[in-house]
Amino acid sequence: MYVKQIELTRFKSFGASTTIPLLPGFTVISGPNGSGKSNILDALLFALGLSSSKGMRADRLPDLVNQSHSQKGRTVEASVSVTFAVDGEVPMGDWTISRKLRVTSQGTYTSTYYVNGSPCTLSELHEQLAKFHVYPEGYNVVLQGDVTGIISMNARERREIIDELAGVGEFDRKIETAKEKLDDVKAQEDRFRIVEQELKLAQEKLQGDRAKAEKYQALRHELSQLDAAELVLAQRHWLYQRTLKEESLRTTQQAAGELQQELGELQSQIDLTTVQYNELNARVHDLGESEYVQQAGHLAAKQAELKSLQKQQQELMQSYDRAQQQLGQTQTEIGDLQRLLEQVIQQQQHQQVEIRPVQELSDRQQALVQQQRQELSDIATASAEWLKQQAKLYQLIDDLQTQVDPLRQEQIRLQESVRQWWLQRTQAENDLEALGPSHPPTTPTAPQIELGAIETQIQGVSRALSDAQMEVQVIRETTDRLQAEQQQKTRQLDRLDAQVQAQRETFGTKAIQVIRSASLRGIHGLVAQLGTVEPRAQLALEIAAGSRLGFLVVEDDEVAAEAINLLKLERAGRATFLPLNKLKSFSLPWSHQARDLGAIDYAVNLVQFASEYQDVFGFIFGQTLVYEHLEEARRHIGRYRMVTLEGDLLESTGAMTGGSQPPSQSLHFGTTDLRESQEAKTLRDRSKPSTKCSINCSQNRDRYRTPSKPSKQN
């Protein structure tokens, strides 16, 4: 295999397309200094894919393009094609490789490789060249000074050159690479075993926490049911006591009416006896002595009977007064029961307010993702049914309201009638007191009977109204429970939104987002995404890394340059890049050296990362030591860079940084990309009609409240 032909276009001193044939055997190109002889070798290295422009005697790749005949502000292009004649055991004919370098007016450039006219990558080109034992960095091309360097080498270095030319060095490198990969695999296997054990322990702990959480939820649900049952029983008890007091009041009023009627009859008898007594006195004067004695005995009997009747009248009056007092006490007790009932209702509302923080705390303790997904799925399935139930409940409330309105109007009308009767009764009693004992009082038997009938009718209406109010109350409780469930799921959705928002903030500034959206090749990710740490040392390592967690790791400096040019073009800000091909080589320090200094370990040894990122984390942490407490680290202050598990940072210059725990930052080790889950989207879509229904419920709720009963005036 030999080079058959080289074709150059706008490469260095060659302005137009130039073809240089190389004949089989030995070909010599001669000419004066500066005529372009060395540029032919540079063109050959350029086509072979030499990465550094220094090897082609240029500061940067755009300097290789001849721009003497190009117009200002136009894109120029340089290309080199090398044709090989393959004449091995199986002749392949001509084999051509090409490379084109295009430079834009802004100074950016792109490089493209071709094999037999088909585009390929640099790595693919090097693989095909390696099959023919051709290496851009090898000794296939001898440049100026290489012969003198080979003469001055020792025997070992010359042997390495011979091995490289013979292809033995490639196998040696592959053997070393295979050994390094095997060691890395063994180290990864050990780390994975440790992580597996930790995950098993964490799984057992989470299973215990899950059982406790389920038990807590069951007990909390049972407690809420018992509290609700207790409140319902207490309310029913006070309603029952109120009914008993009202029944006792009606009985006392009936007894007072009967006593009033008896009092009127006795007063009539007293008046009749007084008239008879006066008549007898008049007859005494007219009769004689014998009849006088007889009438005197009869008069004494009548007087004794009159005293007995007066005594009975006094007893009846005392009974009437006691009945009036008992009536007042009963009314007072009814007022107390009403106030106590209002207090019970307020206490119930207060307990409902206290339950909400407990409910929110319980929601935050549900940390298992599978349980959240199951709950969201159940909500998505039951939301449509819930809306149907809401519609049915509103229809039922409207029907009950239609039934309650006539009853409420009838109650108001009857209460007004009772008030009028009470006014008439009070007026009659006042008239009776004004007339005194000599005038017989009017008997209020018929009005009182009619009053009793009206009160009986009021009781029936009140009972019907109470039943309707209880049904409305049950519907309100159901509506409140459904609204509480809807609020709970809304809080879950807000929590998911907060997680997604926090995860989006993790991916850095606008510059990082622009680079990610551009899908550039060779982007490995942020430093925070390429390593994981144990929770115990996470704070210390994040403090030691600082803002370097947001640095972007790329394949090489060309990728970094393209990304920087993209940021300039988009005006998206600044970012720091870590090209893997330019970072200084870093060897992991020995852990026993850190323990000899009293430290836990070197910071870089506490991070789990792929072997290709060893230089990256070596740049991030260097020789930083991790201590458990500040007092242990102070012994070596000024000699090493140190950080404690509590987040205190001690620089090698002697500076110390520490205090309370810093505010939570958005970048953490082990960050991954998350997007909004399908369950959260489904819950958001389902929650829109339920939220609208809740708003309508809150707007129409006052319309279904039962107005307070009008007070009875005596």
C-alpha cells in the first residue's frame, strides 16, 4: 500500500486545486525554501485526521485555509484528498480519504471526513486507517527533526517505534485498556454489592414504615368516624331533651288552664254564697227570735263552708303561681338547651378545622410512589361518578327545599297566631287583676282549647321541619366530605407540581437549557448528574463542590467551543465546560492516608462515578478531606482543604466558612430529569369540573340554610 496521489484545494499556500502524483517506488519533491514542500506533508496529516493544528504548523485550524482570493464576508473551504493504491494479497484498487474544512464569516468552522466519497466520523476514519497500520500520530510520516530524534533515542525507545510500526503497540494498548476495564468492572461490582445491601435495608425499613402508615390511616379514619358519631349522638340527645321540655311545658300550660277554670268556678260560688248571706241577714231582721237562732246556725254553717271555699281558693292560687314559675323555668331551660346546641355545632365546626392540619400531615407522610399512583388512578376513575352524585345531591336538596318552604311558612303563620293568643291572654289577666275579687273573671276555656290545638299543629310542623333539616344536614355533610376529598387531591397535585418545578430548576440556568435543547453531540451532563453520594456525606460534598456542581461535562474542547459559540449566538448567558480530553490527569488518593490524618476519607473517594469521569471529580474536589467534626479538622488548618459533615469548609489558605445549615439549593448529587407524570395530568384534567362544582356548591350553600325559628313573645 502506498500513497498514489494528493489533491489540495485552498490549503495553506495552494490557492487553486493542485494534484500531486506520487509514483511507485521512490518519489522526491524538491524546490526552494517557501515553495510549499512541507505543506504537502501537512496536507497529508490534515487528511489523516490529525487533531492538533500545532502538528501542521498552524495556531488554529482556520489558519490552514488559503483566503487570498476569497471575498470578504463569504464562507471559504479547504479540502485535501489522498488516494492510496492497495496492492496486498487481495488487491482492492484505489482507496481515497478526504477532509473538508469550512470557515464561516463569523470565524466558526466545521470539519467533514469522507472515505471513497461517503461521509464518516473521525473515529470511523481512524479505525479504517488502523487496519492498514496507518496512524496520524505515529511514524508513518517522518517530519523535520524526526530523524535526528530517532538517532538520539535509546534502544528501548527505538524498540517502541518498531513495535508501533509493526502493529504490536496497538495490541499492547488494547491489553492495557482491557485490564483497566476489568479492574473498573470489579470495582463497580463491589460498589453495586454494597448499594444492593443498602437498598435491601432501606426496603425493609420502608416496608415497616408502610405498615405503620397504613395502621395510622386506619386508626385516624376510625377516630374521625367515632368523633362524627359522638357529635351526632350528642345532637340527638339535646334534641330529645328539648322535646321532653316542650312536652312538659304543654302539660304545665294545660294544668294552669284547668286551675284557672276551677278558680273561676270557685269565685262564682263565693259570689253566690255572699248574695245568699246578705239575703239571710235581711231575713233575720224580719223573723223572730226562734227563727233567728235557726238562721244563725244555718249562717254559721254557711260561713264555715265559705271559709273552706276561700282556703281552697288560696290553695288553687298558690298552685297557679307554682305552675307559672314552673312554666318560666321550663322556658329558661329551653333557651339554655338551644344555646348548648349552638355550642355543640360550633365545637363540631372547630373540630373539623382542627382535623384539616392532621389530614395534611398524613398526606405528607405518604411517600411511596406506588400508593400515590394508585390513589390518583382511583380518583381518575371515581371523579365522573362523584360529579353524578353531586348533581343528584343538588337535585335532592332542591326537592327538600321545595318541601320545607311551605312547612316553614306554616310554622311562621302558626307562631304568629300563638303570639296573638298570648297577647289576648295577658290582656285578660290584666283586666282580671284590675276588676278585683268582687267581679267574676271571664272564663278563657275556648281560646285555650284552640291554643292547644294550634300548638299541637305547630309541633307536627316542627317535627316535619326537623326531619327535613336533618336530611339537609346529612346532604351538607356529604358535600363537605366530598369537598374535603377534592381539596386533598388538589394538595397532592400541588405537591407533584412543586416536585416537577424543583426538578426543572435542577437543570440550571437558561444557558444549560439552551445547550440541552440544541442536542449537541458529546454532551455528558452536569457534574451533579454524573455522581451519587451517600446521604450521610451529601451535605459535606455539596458544600465542598459549591457552584462547580453546575459545570457541564463535554467530550472534548471542540464541543465546548461549539456550545460557547451557540450561547453567544443565542445571547443565552455563560456556562462553564469541562472537556474530558483537556482535563489534567488525576489519580485517586489512598483512603488510609486520610484516616491517618483523622479524616473519614478524601471527598473524591466518597462519590460513586464512572471511571471516565475520574479526572472530572478530581478537578472538582482535588485533595479535599472530609472530617466528622470541626474540632478534628482544626488541627490541620492551613495545610489541607477540609470540609465537615455539618457543612463547615476550611480552605488551605486558612479561611473558614460555616454556621447554620445553608438554604436548600437546586443542584444535588444524583439529579435526574423528571417530567410531569401521566397521573398528575389526568388528575389536573379531572379536577377542573370538580373544582367548578365546588365553587357552585359554595355559592349556593347559603340558599339551603334553614332560617332560625322566630322567638315567641309572651
